[in-house]
Amino acid sequence: MKKFFKLLALTLVAVMALASLAACGGSSSLSDPAVGADGKVTLVIGGIGPLTGPYANYGLSVKNGCQIAVDEINAAGGVNGIMLKLQFEDSQGDPEEAVNAYGKLIDDGMRVSLGGVLSGETASIVAAAKKDGILLLTPSGSALNAIAGNDNAFRVCFNDPQQGTISANFIADNQLATKVAVFYQSDIDYSNGLYETFKTQAATRNLEIVTTQTFTKDSATDFSTQINAIKASGADLVFIPIYADEAAVFLSQAKANGLNNVTFFGCDGIDGILTKGVTNEDVEGMMMLTPFAADSPEADVQKFVSAYTTAHGSAPDQFAADGYDAIYIIAAAMKQAGFSGEAGKVDVANFQKRLVEAMTKIEVDGVTGNMTWTADGETVKNAMALVYRDGVAVAYSSDDEK
């Protein structure tokens, strides 16, 4: 997210003259706005993610959450009169397709980027976004390298190292276990990043890692060897920093092989597991680190949950909540920077600079928590955990059975 539009709408004639110049390849730049026939300024926000394929649940959740926020803001008159438009392209979870999608979005007038839903997608376009002067705010690209090298890039979610550290602290603080087994995918950055920081923090919190079991994409079908090793280790808890597809297979096999007297603890990649063919019994008692709980009594959360459920027939997950918050964060930065659809209210030459500066000044109370941002693009907010009970993920309480 960087350059976004020139509000030179001193008069409609002036705006149309600017559009004429853009069409001729004159003074047009990535700062120029999209102006409708009615003279309204529209900010195009572009997103990229898997809308088809095995990871489509993540992409669809983010897209749907974003769209609800866009619709709410536009229904209220936009951001100081600036209307928002979401354009979301399917990457199929492929970083190369994400690059193609980014190019299409630029051609179609994108002025603020949501990056990619997955870390690899975001990492594949982060350099281009910097070169193009686009402010980038990824809802869910959690790997460190997803926004590395771009000081105009930010994220809504925790990064992977944060999740690993917070998980170890949560397990220790809530006395969930003293002996921990780790089961992770060794050929993806997400899983590796969480494992490394979890391992480091576990050592400082007196959590003993009694066995570490791994797998790769090519071996993600039969986990009997790893399950037997975990059973023999005496672990009280199994930390599983993996994605929902692989977690569904693992949990089903673990239950079938008698690995029952342990707590399974995952992070945001687990979200959406109930769509992966598991039974309620498979996930009963599993915990997941998250900043979002659909059963929270907070009014803003329940408003979002109601709107999402009405639109899509099911409650939103964390990815949907991240997308929803991302749009409201962009709106907050625009307001902080003082931009509006009113003539003369935008410092065109410094628009993106001011928008980026605003990101480190705003404080947003979102459905994923109260958030601020540091200059390196990382979010500061609290985490919680969900526990699955009778097929429903609910906020964990220390009174829960362990």
C-alpha cells in the first residue's frame, strides 16, 4: 500500500482533464484516483489469495471479510467521502500466479495492496510493491520475509516468530503441559519459523520438548511413525504449527492410533480445519492460538459475526476477521492522514508518505484486538486461545478441562 490517488478535484472539469492526461500516458502515476462518471473518487484496494485449490478456505475467508468491511464503510458514505472498491484475484496458492495477479491489479487501478493471503504470495510481490510505491497491508502473510525489505509494508496478523513465542508462553502460563512433543512440516517457512521460536522460548519457560517429529509435502499421507514416537515420548501436549489440510490428516490418524491423552495445540494455520473432513471427535479439546473468537461478547465482534454469517451461512474464522480489520485499518490511516473526497484535501505529492506515516500513529480497535504498528510493519496486540468443544471453537478459559 503506497501511492494511491490524486484528488485534484477542484472541479469536475479538472478531474476529467487529469483523466485525459492519464489516458494519453502524460502525467499519470500510481497516485491518480479512479473517478466515476458521477465524479466520486474511488480507492481500489487489491487482494491476492487462493480462491480455488487446497488452500481456498483461507483466501475466501479473507476476501469475504474484506468485502463486508468495504460494504459497511461505503454504506456509511465512504472514508470522508472516498468510496472503496475491493478487487480480489485468485492465486491458487502459487507465488508465481500471485505475481501475475499483482500485475493485473496494477493495470486495473489498484492503489493500496492487501498483499497475499499466504506468506509466499506476499513475499513474491513485496519488492514490486515497493518499486511501484504501493502501501501494502497483508491480513495474514505471517512469515518474516513476507514484508521484508519494504518499509511501506505492514501486516495485521502476528508474524511467525511472534506466534511461536506466544504459544510457548501461553502453554507455560496456563500450565497446560510440562512435556511437549512437536510435529511440524520441515519444508515450509511457516512451520519452520514457528518451530524455531517455540523451541527457543520453551527452553526459557521450562517446557521440555521430549520429541520432535517432522514431515514434508511429499510424506503428508501416513503419519503412523511420528504418532508412535509421540505416544512413546510421554508428552502431555503436541505443538502442531501446521496448516489445516495436514492437521486434519494427522489428527484423524492420531485418534485412530490411540493418541488420546494429550492436548493438541496449533496456531493460525489450523483455522478452517472443520472444513477439511475431520469429525468433531477428531478435534475435541484441540487448542489454537488466535487473536479472534467468534463467541466474544464484544459488540463489534458480534456485529461482524452476524453480518458474515448472514452473508455466508457460517461464522467467520480468524482469516476473515484479519481481512475485515485490514480494511478498517486502511480507512483509519486515510483519516489520520487527513484525506477526503472533498476538493483540495489531499497532498497529492506526499500522499503515500503520509499514509505510511499514519500507520505508525493510528490505534485501531478491531475484531482481532486493539492494534498499533511499529516502523518495521509489525502489529502489536494481544493473543488468546480457542478450544474446540463439540465441533465449535470457543474462547479458552482456565476453568476448562485440561
